Amino acid sequence: MNVRELQQKLSLTVFCGGRSMEYEVSGGYTCDLLSDVMGHARSGNVWITLQTHQNVVAIASLKELPAIVLVKGFNPDTGMMEHAEKEGIAILGTDEDSFTVSGRIYQLLVSR
């Protein structure tokens, strides 16, 4: 499943996407602690978080994460958007909490 299919199936808001909407999603990582994501997320994971600043994008780029899903109606700040567009990382959003959207992503990925 690619980022675009994930976005469409979950009706996620697209804050920015570009070329990363076609990248494959291999799993997900749910965490708000940047150092934990840096140490444990795997390439191809979508990152589910409420963090909305540009350091999130820097870590996503380092770990080769195709998308960041912001939860609970959070919106990316300007620096995050600019950095994500430059790095080619999709930023998606939902009003759901981390637990709920993580479960929905998991269900989509294991049912393919």
C-alpha cells in the first residue's frame, strides 16, 4: 500500500505530499519522543505523532519515513511544512487520537 492509498482509505487530510504520496508503506511507528523514533522506527514506516515542528521532518528524512500522520486535529507549523516539502515527506492529519489511527493503519496493512 502506498501513502496515497492509506490517505484515501482513512480520509486523512493532506497538508503536503508531492512525490512521497507514491512511496510504499511497510508499517507504522507511534511515538511523540523524537529520540525513540530515531532509534527504533524503520524505513517505510509512517510516523504517527502530535509533534508539529520541523525537527520531526528531519528525523523522518533521516529514517526514510514516507509520511507523518498528525493526530488530534494538530496542524503542522510553517517550518514543518517548508521542511517536509523540501525533503519530499508527506504530512497527513486526522482528528482521531494516536491509539485509534494506529489501529486503523495496522488493520489496513495486515489485511492486504
